[in-house]
Amino acid sequence: MTTTAPAGWYPDATPNTLRWWDGHQWTEHLSPIPAAESAGAPSAGRPPKPIGRLSKGDARARAEELQALVDKHGLQAFGDVDAYRASVESDLAQQRAAFEAEQLASRTEWNRAVTDAAKHIESLQATSRSLQIEIDEQKHEVVNLREAASLQELGIFNYEHPAESSAALAGQLEVLRAQIKDAARTGRATTASQGFTFNNSASKGRKFVSDMSKILLRAYNAEAENCVKTMRAGNLSAAQQRLGKVADQIARQGTMIDLKITPYYQQLRMQELALAAKHLQTLQAEKELERERRAELREQRKAEQELAREHERLDKEKAHYLAALAALEANGDVEGAERMRTKLADVDRALEDVDYRAANIRAGYVYVISNIGAFGENMVKIGMTRRLEPMDRVHELGDASVPFRFDVHALFFADDAVGIESMLHSTFAAERVNKVNLRREYFRTTPANVLDALKAHHVELIEYTMEPAAEEFRISLESASAS
């Protein structure tokens, strides 16, 4: 197979290589054989026949051929050919680099476009999910509104209930309200005749029964709501009776179709009233307890102030006696000095007692008093005070808030007055009048029973009065009888 190598280039001994023949001799210029022609190049070790071995006729023909090529194309220097080839290769390299750069820019732009498209798709998907959630919420809201509208037709509204603010009762109220709404919605709030006909039409009869049931149930629910809103701490029984009367009226008015409020629904509404009353009673008890706490703190401050004033008075008295003792001893008055020492000892004991009272908050006076003019004969008040003058406390209790002064049955000092008071309160707990506010220390018992309890617990008493004097009360009775 022959090659199509340019004129003057011939296969060399080196594989896949052409060497230039200048017409007279081989030169050092080499060129690779094109890939498409390398298969037909002579194998290594078989160089072309040297031109010097050609015959004269072949040499002349070859020279004429070369001269024709030179005449046609012109003769270029080998350096120009190499420069031209280098220029072409440089242009090709630049074109290739520009093409690759363009391809890289195209790929970068494409990747950016793909990334932006992916982000846009993700944003659209997020927007779609958000819209779907909003749609679901709106659907749920529509369902709730429809349910609320249907319940409002039956007179059930989301009004403010006292127990809503209670940490202990709010959960019970929520469950109870759900049961009330479910009973009204499912028809378990009322019961009526199922075979009633109107103008010989069963469908009209059913519609009449349904309409009447809604109207009367709405009236019942409105009354139940009013009972809750007007509820007070102590009128639960009155509110329940009021709601029960409404249920009876509905039963009388619905006699023709045997319409009644079901016992189940009536019970739910009664429990709602009970929750409201329980919370209001708790609030009232807290308020009463807070008032009593403030009163107790005032009483304690008064006792502390009295003790401080007494301590200050005794300190001044002691300083006076010390100065007098020093003067008597300076004058040599032995008897006078001895009397002054005795007075100083009394003052020291009094100071010790005041300090003890101030340090021991459990020490004080226990009192048992009564007021038959205000509370009757079988009623006593059992309490304690830390005042230096305990009768001051008794006089305060008998101020203008009661018609008569209190009579004292027992008033004694104890190192553990708090413990004795607690013992008596526990003993007569069943007879306590106010079982909500335990600071109201009134008991339905007699002074004799209190004395027996003190003796049973080995409390030492110096004096105890069984019968109250009640002078103002008795004088008032005599004046009323005389007039």
C-alpha cells in the first residue's frame, strides 16, 4: 500500500516518520506520518531507496516532478514551514482553549440554571405545602364554625365560666363542656315522641318535634348559662333548684309530644353549676384566709411592739435603780441599798420574761370566751394572743362589730400556747362553726366541755369561770321586759 505523503517527503527508517529529500540528499527534517496513512507506511528498517540509486531516466522524471511542484506552489524555506505549522498549531490551541472556555461557561451557566430551577421548584413545593396546611386549617375552621353555629342554634355558647381560671378545675370543666356539646349535637339532650304526625303527615310531625326540641333546648341552655353567670359562693342549691324548675316547665310544655330534658343532660348541667360554685367558694375561702392572715400579722406586730416598749421601760427603770443603789452605797445606807437590790432583781426577772416572750413565739395567753347575747349560750371562741395585756385582745374582739362584750371563762399563760390552742381546736373540730375558714375560731360547745378537755390534757389552770356574767345582755333583757 502506497502513501499519499507530500512531494519530497518519504518514509523513514523510523516507524511512522517521514524524511525530506532535497533532490540531492537526505536532510535532517522529519515529520510524523498522518494516522490515517500510518498503516500503509513502510515498516522500520526498510527506508526508501536512495535517490542516488535511481536510473538517470527515473531521476530526470523525479526532478521534473519536483520542479513542477515548485513552479506551482513556490518554494518555502523549511523554517517558514515550521513557523507556519507552529502558527497553525497555536491558532488551533487558542481555538481549542476558547472552545473549552465557552463549553465551561455554558456548563456553568447550565448548572446555575439547573440549581436555580431546583431552588424554585423547592420554593414552589414549600409554598404548596404551606398553602395545603392553610387550606386544611381553613377547612377545620369552617367545620368548627359550622359546629359552633349548629350548637348556637341550641343555645350553647362559649361564655366565660368561673372555673376556667382554676388550675385544679379547668381540666374538668373542659371535659364537661365537651360532653355537653356532644350530648346536644347527638340528640342525647332531649327525648320526644317518635310517632307524632302533623296534618296526617309523618314527615311534618318529625319536623315539628325537631323544631320544638331545638326551641325548648335553647331556652333550657340559656337558663343554665344565666345560672352560671349569676352564681355566688353560697347559692349552689338555689341555682340547681332554678334550673330544675326550668326542666319541669319544659316537660309540661312539651306534653303533647312527650318532650323532656334527659336526666343525663340535666346531670351534666348540674355538674357545671357545681364546678362554678366550688371555684367561687375556694376564692372566697382564700380571701377570708388572707384577711385572717393580715389580722394575725397585725396582732403579732402589736405584741412585738408591746414587748419592745416594755423592754425599753424596764431598761430605764433598771438604770434608775442602779443609779439609786450607787448613791445609797456611797452614803453607807445598807438597808436602803438592800431594798434597791430587791427591786433590781424584780426588774431583771421582768426583763428575762420579756426576752423569753420575744424569743419564744409559741408562748402566750390562751383564752376561752363567749358572747351569749350575740351567739347564744352554746358557743365559745378559743384562741391565743402574745400580747403583754391579753385583755386588750379580748376587748378588741368585743368592739362595735358585735352587740355585746365577750365574757372570759379562761385566760392563762402557757409556754406552748400554740400547742394548747391546736389541741382544743382538734378536740372540737366536729363542733367548728366555720369549716372553710379555720381562723374563725368559734365552736358549738359549752365552757364546761372546754374545761374537761383542758383537764384531760393536764393543762394547769389557776382560775376558770363556768357561768358568763353577760352583764350588758342581761340588763338589756331586763330593760326590754320592763318596757
